[in-house]
Amino acid sequence: MFVMKLRVVFAATAALLLASVSNGVVDARQGKSIWDGVFTADQATRGADTYKTACSECHGGDLMGDGFAPSLAGADFQGNWNDLSVGDLFERIRISMPPSGPSSVTPEQKADIMAHIFNMNKYPAGASELVAKTEELKTIKIELKKGN
């Protein structure tokens, strides 16, 4: 009887592990990083165009902010977001930017804008685009330096 219960527990655990792998949960435990190339160069280019029309008025063409709007590039940005997730940044942008009308920019466009921001901060592009899904983006850690 004990062996049979142990087999059931083992089978259930294996099923949960497989489901976790397919849903990206294991990625969070493995510590996926912004340094792993989590956006594409094409996505960053699209994001640059959208950034110009939706964000540059407050954050500036160079992403350095205006004193009221925070910098989205350089040491200030990297220090503010170090050790947080890409999902944390996406949620902040998704619900509150631009302040004049957050729904005027689609979640997909906001993911593109984030790719532009990461590109301007010298994070490497890769083969996959950022998705506009908070839970998936929460598996990616923003790190000031590679391997922190």
C-alpha cells in the first residue's frame, strides 16, 4: 500500500514538473537574465519608432528623462531596476504609461518600447521577442552587470 501511494505521489510530482517546464516556471528558478538576449533587434527598431511618438515628450529622445519623468537609460535606470524583473517594468509601463492615456499604446507596443529601452542600455538582442505577458516577463531578471 505504501509503495502504491509513493508511486502516485511520484507520478503527480513528475506531471507538475513537466507542466512547470512548459509554462516557464522553471526559467524563473534557473535565473533567466536580461543578458540572455530576450528581445530582437527588429523589435527594438519598432520600439524606437513607437517610443518617439508615445514616450519621448516626457522621457526625452535620448531616454534621459526631464527631471520629472525618470531616465530610461544609463546608471539611473539600471540602478532603479537592478534585481527586479522585466515583468515588473512591463507592469509599471502597462498600467501607467503614457500618463495621458495608458490604453493609447497597446501592450505589444509597450513590449516593443521595452526592447528599445533595453537596446539603448546595451543589453544584447537575441532570437526571441519580448512578449506582452507579465507572468512570462517576470521570469527574466534585470541585472546591472552580467551574472549578478
